[in-house]
Amino acid sequence: MPLIMMIQQKIIQDQPHVKETLLKLCDEVRPNLILTTGGTRISLYDITPD
């Protein structure tokens, strides 16, 4: 496995899909670190409503 691997995934407006995608990534790739961006701030509910 390479020292650094970057995977980009775009998930739009679907909280359950965000959770499913991150869990699948953890199971399949087993990363040491996952960084996500989006929403308005870092919190439990970091999703920007329409």
C-alpha cells in the first residue's frame, strides 16, 4: 500500500449516504485517517440545510 492514498468522494444532501460511504471506506480501505469537509462548522450535525 502506498504511503499516502487519496480517495475523493462527493456526497450531496443525504446524511444516511454520508454515513454508509464512510463506513464502507473504513471496512474496505482501513485508513488511518479520514478528512471530510462541508457544512458550516465542525459539529455532530455538520450539514448545511437548503
